[in-house]
Amino acid sequence: MRPRAASWLRFLHLLVPRGMRGLLFPLILLGFALGAWLATQRPAPDSAFLSCTATDGDTLRCGAERVRLLGLDAPEMSGRCVDEERRARAARDRLAALAQGGVRLARDGEDRYGRTLANAFDREGRDLSHILIREGHARPYDGRTRRQGWC
């Protein structure tokens, strides 16, 4: 006499066509693997959001850590001309506003000045560098090429 399968298993066999029952276990495993991967793609919990202040248009201070944002170049606070300094203040103020609700950092080493290199994301998951570039407060920068002037 065959042991009775659990009631959920009998119900599952009613849902799955006979020819596809051999694929049932691999599909369930694939579903678990996909779920585990998707869980890693969610934003970090609130405890991972840091309180940071903007020191200029491309640098944050998060506690004692100085963080240089990746992917952009903003005007310098002590620029070569009045226009660059004005732009630098606007970039710093906008970065400060974006970081006001806390930021999540994706760290990627250090620069030659000892600053942490990182991408910074707000609570909505938006990349702060992309926002500053899109709004004209900064330019794309790969860290290797010569930077353009702002004057």
C-alpha cells in the first residue's frame, strides 16, 4: 500500500499538468534562487542610512568619514573665478538638501587624499551623483581624465 501524500502535494499535482511534473522541483528551486537574489537588490534597512553633511558639491562628511562621490566633478569652493565659486555653493547646497534624509553608501576604496570613494543613494534609491549631473550642478567624471574648468 502506497503512503498518502500530504494534502498540499495532491493539490499541487492537480495544478501542474502531467507532462510538466518533472520540471516542478527545478522550477521551485529556481523560484527560491530568484527570491534570494531579489532580496539582495532591495535598499538597505534604515539603520544603514547615514547622517551626512555636504562639504562641497562632490564630497560628504558622514561622521568622521570623508566621502568623495563617484562619477562626477563639481565646481571647487575656492574656484578660479567668481562664477565657479557661485556654482560651487549651489552644488554644495543641493547635495546637502539631497543628503538631508540620510544616505546609503556603496563604498569603492579610497582616493589619494584618504577620502572614501562611494556612490551615495537617498532613501528612494536615487543616485545623488546622477541627480547633481542631471540638474547641471556637476559634470560626469571618471576620475582618470583631465577635468574641465568651470570659468
